[in-house]
Amino acid sequence: MGKIISIVNQKGGVGKTTTALNLGAYLAYLGKQVLLVDIDPQANATSGLGIDHKNLEHGIYEALIGHKPIFEVIKYTLQDGYKIAPATIALAGAGIELVNLENREFRLAQILDQIKDEYDYIIIDGPPSLGLLTVNSLVAADEVLIPIQSEYFALEGLGQLLDTISLVQSNLKAGLGIMGAVITMFDKRNRLSGSVMNELYQYFPNKVFRSIIPRSVKLAEAPSYGRSILYYDPKSKGGRAYEKLAREVMDLERSKF
């Protein structure tokens, strides 16, 4: 049965989508069957894998509200073993429409449960907010991975996110775990980055990934070409960092057995 990982941070611009799509790409490269679920209305993960979300007839929104079965909205990417449940423009109103639906917090969990056995990993790229779509991404997940930007104010709001995760654990998904935090946009020339890292270890003792994602022009450029860093520049520092992160995620799974 597939492992479902939700990539979550309500603070925008922290490398959340970059982490989701590149972690998925490298897990597939390492031989795993991977599904990326884009429930961010901005649809950056969808466009970052070369899919024109503006011209899609349907996507994850239709699955969430019950208009389409999940297997009908899943698309192939250019990479073997890597598929995506894309976001479309319609997803922007989903947070409001879900409010009146039965089991509104469990909609994503219910549809992913139908296909969980077909994948080794399902990665959810949620929106930069703590609304109903993010709650759905947490309830559907087995574990949460939190990207943290190594800059000033990076940890602002982290307490609120952890409170939300705790509420979900207490009321909706007791088994939800925190896989860990990954440091993104790291610049070793910046002394501030080191202080953020030290503070992060206090929040997540023994749960900070050894893999550190550097600030990288190549990582920023790749989505504009509809490519993961694996297919844009795998030998770049960003490419090597995400491959290391994927291997670390897999090692974590093996260590549990």
C-alpha cells in the first residue's frame, strides 16, 4: 500500500512545490511508482511538469466534489513511473464548495484510498494556507514533510502549522505523523541560514533531514520549461540535493521494518 506524504507549509515561497515535484521525480527515478497530487489552486506543480492547467477539462477538483472518479483525472508526465492528479482553475473555489459537502475533511482521503495500492508514494502539494484543502491534505496523509526556508521570518507561523497538525491528529487522523522538516533555499554564505538551522533543530529534534536544498537558479528555472530538475539539470547542486532527499526518504521507510 502506497505511502502518502503531504508537503505542507502555509507560508508561501518556501520551496513547497519545488520540493513536491522534485522529490516525486527522484523517487520515480529510483524505481518507485509515484503520483503527485496538486491541490494548490495556483497549479504550479501541474505547470511545473509541463501540463497546461488552463486547458484541462478536469482535474483533482472534479474528483474532490464527486463529479469524476480519481483514475479519470490522473495524467502521465514525461517521466516513466511518475503521474500527476493535476490542479485546474476550478480548484480555486473548492475550499468554499467543500464546506457544505458530507465528510468534507475526508474527501481527498476517500478518493486516494481507491488508488493507494497502485503507487509506492503519493505526494500531495497543498496550498500555502491552513484552509480546508490543507486539512484534506493532512487527513489523507500518512506523514507530513515541512519545507522550511533558511531566511529571516522563516519560522514565523510554524507554531500555528504544528497546532493545526496537532488538531488533525486529535480529531481527524490519529495516525498522522511528522516525517520531518527539510531546509530549503540554503545559502552557506549567509550567516542567518545557520542560525535558522540551529533553531529548527529545537522544533524538530531528530526530525530534520540531512539533505539541505540550496538556493539555486537552476531549480528556479526548471518549472518554466515544464521540467523537474532531474530532467533540466540533474548534475546541478539542486539536482543532487533532491536525489539525496529522495534516498533519505526511502531509507526512513526501510528503517521502520
